[in-house]
Amino acid sequence: MNLMENVIIIGSGPAAWTAAIYAARASLAPLVIEGDITQENQDKGTLPMGQLALTSEVENFPGFPPGKLAEYLLSAIPGNRLAMLPPINPDATCIAGPELVELIRAQAVHFGTRVITGDVVDVDFSGTPLKLTHSDGNIYETHTVIVATGASANYLGLPSENRFKNRGVSACAVCDGGLPRFRDVPIAVVGGGDAAIEEALYLTKTASKVYLIHRRNELRASKIAAQRAMEHPKIEILWNTIPKEILGDDQSGVTGVLLQSTSGQPNKTVSVSGVFVAIGHTPNTKFLQGKVDLTAQGYIVRPIPFRSNTSVPGVFAAGDVADDYYRQANTAAAAGCMAALDAERFLER
């Protein structure tokens, strides 16, 4: 039989591990359920570490200026966890996404965080204690829960797209657009909503040209955003087209996109060094449907401004699972801190 927990944290990205650091240092003995590496999770885009698992270089997380990091990583990350990472590049001057998550995880474990692998498949928030059903069938009881399961970027579903993730295919211009791979070269953005326009406009700061690929003959974005895109000298909108194939090779990564017309025109190819997919995100909240209030898009509702509380007392949300606007590692980590503090104060009361 499982003991009653003070706080259980669901997730394994910067929000979850930052929450664990704060909860552990507050002597709450947090338990983290970090997900599992399964084919099902891979297909759903819900592998442990979240979006950072697919990020090869992280230049905008504080505390990691350019420098040779290999020696530090080898000393800070436990050997059994190092064996699960891609080989550390001894000449790398930039922290990789998986490495960053492992460092935050190691910090949380150092302060006493306990970790179990697997997925939460169901919850019972109808009363106290709160109950979580693990994928192995065990039921965990706890006074508080911090949900930090993140959101998965929506991709096109092309095999070639998956092949070139981290080598020219991305779902976050703010995260990756400033990398050397994408500077002073033509870039493509796929989508027609406000998010796609924001990505395209952001990329004009570094790219030589931005192709906006949209399946219709009219943008879905707000009028003012659409006007900015259409008037920008660096943006060319390719109407009535969809990506049929991401082109590239093992040495260069992405080199172009094969476009299929949605209006009966011949296929054509555009030469680009990167493809940013901006067709939305799906929050990882399927197991919470009917258990906490969610938005129409599935994000957890936080009814109290500037707090991590959800609609259920004792349940808190942190990171991209409740954030459809910023979606950054920094903001997720900050939200994890807030959720841990809110959970600690809830327990004190």
C-alpha cells in the first residue's frame, strides 16, 4: 500500500523539475511521475522531457553562456542518466535540450525528490485525498498535485519531417530562430493563423527571406497581423499550397520543401534551410477531461490571476499545460516555482 504523499508532480520538463526543487527544499518530499519512453508516447509526442527533448541547442536559458560544457555535464549528470543521452559533443559551446533537463532533474533529486517512471492514466479529484492511477495499476494518494505535463506541438505527419527534426525542422521560432543554422538563409513557415504570422515576423529578424506556406487563399490570422505579413518585404506568401515532402540530406539537414497545390496547379520546390511548423499545440490533458476545468483547446484553466490554482482545491498547474501564449522553458520553470510555493502554502493551511 502506498503512503500518503504531500505533493505529487506529474511531468518531466522544466516546470515539473523546478517545482520538485522548490518542494524538496521545503521538506515536502515530492514524488515526480516522469512519464515513460514508449512507442505510444513517441507517437503522441509525449515523451519525457517534453519539447526540450527535441531541442538540439538552447541559447536562451539563463546561466549557460557559450563555453565548453562537456566536463561539467559529465560531472553533474549521474552515469546511469548520461547513458540515456546522445553522446556529449566535447566541442559543443551550447547546452542541448536533453542535457538541460537532466541537469535540472539532477538538482531536484539532489534535494530529495523521488522519481518513478510511467504515466498517470486517470485521476480522482472528487474528494480528499486526491488519487492518481499509474499505468502499472497502482493508485497513489496525495494531499496536493502539480500538473506539469506540457503541450505537444502539432506537426504535419510527414516521415521526412520527423527525419529532419533538430536538423532544420522546428515548431518554435523564438526557441530556435536565432541559431546559426537559420541565420541569413531562406526559411519556410507553415500555417495561416496568428501563431504562424508571429513566427514568420520573428524570423524576418534573422532569415534572409521567409516563405509563409498556407493551404488556403486567405489567412486565418487577425486582419492586422495578416496585413503586416503581406506588407513585409521579407515575407512571401505561397497561397493554396501544402508541404508534400521536406527535402534534405544527412550532411546539410533541410535543403528545401516540395509543395503540393490545393488548387490544381503543378507541384513546385522552394529552397530553404529550415521549416517552422506553426499549426498549433495540443496540451497533454486527455487524462484530466472532466476532472478539472479546461479551455476549449484543452489547456488547464487557472481561475485566480497570477496563481497556479486550478478549479480543484489542492491541484495546481505549471508550464505549457496551462500556457498557450509564451511556451518557453524559462516561463515553464518560473511557473513550476509558483506551483510549488502555492502547494506548500495550501498544505500549511
